[in-house]
Amino acid sequence: MAALFRSSLRLRSAARLPAARTITTTPHMRASEKPYFPDEPTAPKLATAIPGPNNKAATAELDKVFDVRSINMLTDFSKSIGNYISDLDGNTLLDVYAQIASIPVGYNNPHLKQVASSPQMITSLINRPALGNFPSADWADILNTGVLKVAPKGLNQVFTAMAGSDANETAYKAAFMYHRQQERGGADVEFSEEELLSTMKNQSPGSPQLSILSFKSAFHGRLFGSLSTTRSKAIHKLDIPAFDWPQATFPSLKYPLEEHAQENALEEQRCLQEVEQLIKEFHNPVAAVMVEPIQSEGGDNHASPAFFQGLRDITKRNNVLFIVDEVQTGVGATGKFWAHDHWNLDTPPDMVTFSKKAQTAGYYYGNPALRPNKPYRQFNTWMGDPSRALIFRGIIEEIERLNLVENTASTGAYLYSGLERLAERYPEHFQNLRGKGQGTFIAWDTPKRDEFVGKAKSVGVNIGGSGQSAVRLRPMLVFQKHHADILLESIEKIINKL
């Protein structure tokens, strides 16, 4: 294994921690690597058990007015910096979960602070516009210099939204309206009286029984429409009425990939055949296929570029739209700005949804016919938020200035190599290591996943899981090799505690 940071900390219970202890590191390890945050801690610091007394008291107070059952930890964001998150008790953890993959350029990033204090930001915050009716005069410039500057190839327009679920649902609406418009014969064909009357009763033909095809173990959000395409965990969907929409099987690959190439190719071909059969035979016609480049909440499930190329071919052949959900994979996380860039598609997706690391949301598209034929059909009061679009522009500027996509690809390769060595030493705790060549978007299965994640804080790391048994890594784009060294040593410590 490559040289790892040496720790002088022996973790004890809260009662035996007389003062804050810091995991110390050897300085030569980062001599050739310039840190993006010079004032960032050099290592995690543990002052109490987690949660500590201050966090417990604050959580109890919050519980009086807010459901706290899903809380990971109450955070002191004023003391969090770069890749490190702090709580209310003086504990500082290396954060490789990053607000569920949503922090791209570090806590309290100085450039984003400048963006946040700019006159343009202040104007957008205190005069928040109803964008569909009263956009600011500089809205086109904000989009062209930010959101659209990094638009996926072939997609030159955007519909802005509030969150990932919102982005996906509005993309579904666009797909349905496009589908019916094509059936009518074009945008110039007026709606029939029967359509106008029947839709007010939630009946066909005005409210047609169309569908969106998604995949088993997919996660596309928790609103009504998006929830009908979410298939990751039953608890997400229980008690909520759902649309009668089809689900196809997502490939279940065997690892290491190079040792199971033929089996995996057959599995992907089987899944593609199932997709096409559903499109042809499902009783509610399919208007679009929705897919994640990597199924994140469903367990970090991967497929090859050939699989996604096959999906694109199927959708084109059957006149069905192809929507790629890049909410979690987008904005540099996989070592390319958009994960679907790994696929080398001949034609781009019809729509790409985004949120999380973009700090704003929406969907990109290129076909003008995906704009509804009349105003107010794709509309709500806010239609996004200019202040969040300004933050995304600042994030893009930081990514470009620091070459963070390239950093993520390089650091991810370094981290993956270290994890491979750990997997050789601890095969019982590392199964199906995956994410090679996908930046820092890395995961593995372990039979004691919940214990692993629970003990991570005791060694100074905030980490998360996905699916039933996966440990997933979601570090920020400013995560560097010296952070990887700390993480690798910490993982070994966690294993030794299991």
C-alpha cells in the first residue's frame, strides 16, 4: 500500500477524552501537492464522542419543532472549511459524504463568498422574480455565462427548477407534451374540445395514460411523478398513490469487470432486450426512458458505455425520448463534467436533468419542439432561483480555475488504487469494489455496512451508504490525494473496529 498518514490518535470514549485529539500527519506526504484550502485542517479532530453533549442538547431542542429522526449530525457551518465538517462540540471530520453529494468546491469557499456578497446576488435575493413572468434584464446573461456555459453537448437550452425532483418532473411533463404533440401532427394543431373537457376530469384523451420507463433500483426523487420512477427502497414510496409505469431491469454486473466481461455483456444485452420489449408492449405507451449514469441511492450500480449506447439506439428506433438523470453524477463527480460523457454517444440525450453540485436545478434540452406549444403549460411561480444560478456560475468558475474535473479524475484513480490494496488485505469487508475510471464516484459492498458507517465518525470521517449494503464515497471536487491518504488509513481503522 502507498504510504499512509501516520496517526498519533487512539480513539477513546467521550469520558476518556480529556481534550481534543488531532490525527497528526507526516508533512512530507503533501509536499508536492498544493492544498486548495491553505487554512483547512491537516487532519480530523475529535473532542468528544459523536454526538457530543452540545449536539444532543441542540437536537433535543430542534425535535420540538422539526423531525430529527433522519439527522446525521447538527453542523457548525461557520467552522466547517474545505473538505472538513464541524459539529457543535468541537469535532472536525473529513467529509466524504458532502451533504449527499451536493457540495462541490468546499465549505466556506472564498470565491463563493464573494459571489454571495455581490450586488447582483443581493438584488436577486431581495427581489426574487417570478421568472416566467418577470425575469431580470440580466437573466439571459446569467444563464449564458453559467448554467449554459457547461451545457452537455448538443443541448443549448435550459428549463430551470428548484430541486432534483422538480427537474425530473418537469422533464417528464416536457416528454408527455412532446409525445402528444407528435401524435396530433405538430405544434400548430389545436386541442380538441374533447381533450379540453376530459382533462378537467383527469380522463383520457386530455389526460392520456402515458408512462415513463425507469429501472429497478432507480432513484429519481420523492415528489408524485418522480416517485413513480423511484424504485430504490419501499420506504420511499409506501402509502403514496403511484402511476402505472413500467420498470426495466438495470444490469447487475460482476466484479472485477475485466474477469467477467462476457457475462456482463450478456447481462446488459438481456436488460436492453427487456427495455425494448416494454416499450413495444407495455399497456401505457412509453413517452421516455429515464436512467441514471450510476444508480446512486439504489446501491451505486454501474453499467458499461455499451449499455447506454444501446439504450440510446433503442429510444431512437422507437421514437421515445431519452432522459439522463445527472442530479447526483453531474458537475465533475465522475472525472468528467457530465457522467454521460463517458459513453461517447453518437447523438446526445434528449434531456439531461441536474441539481446537487450545481446548487441549482433544471433540465437541458436541444430540440425546440420540447418547448410546449403554448405558454403556461410548463410554468410555476419561481421556475428556479437566480441566486442559485449565480452560485452555480461561481462554482463553474472555481472548477475551471482549479481544474477540478481533472483533479477529481486523478485523485479518484489514486484513491481507487489504495482501495484495491485494502480489498486485497480485507476481502471479507470489500466486495464488488466499483467506480474505476469514474473519478471519486466509488463504492463497495460490505456485510457490516451499517456498522461501518456508524463507526466512521469515531475515526474522524463522515461517510455514507447506499442501497442495502454499499459504502459510497461522495467527496467534493476539492478532495485531493492527501485527503485520500487520510481516508484510506481511516477505513483500515474502521475495519479493525468491526
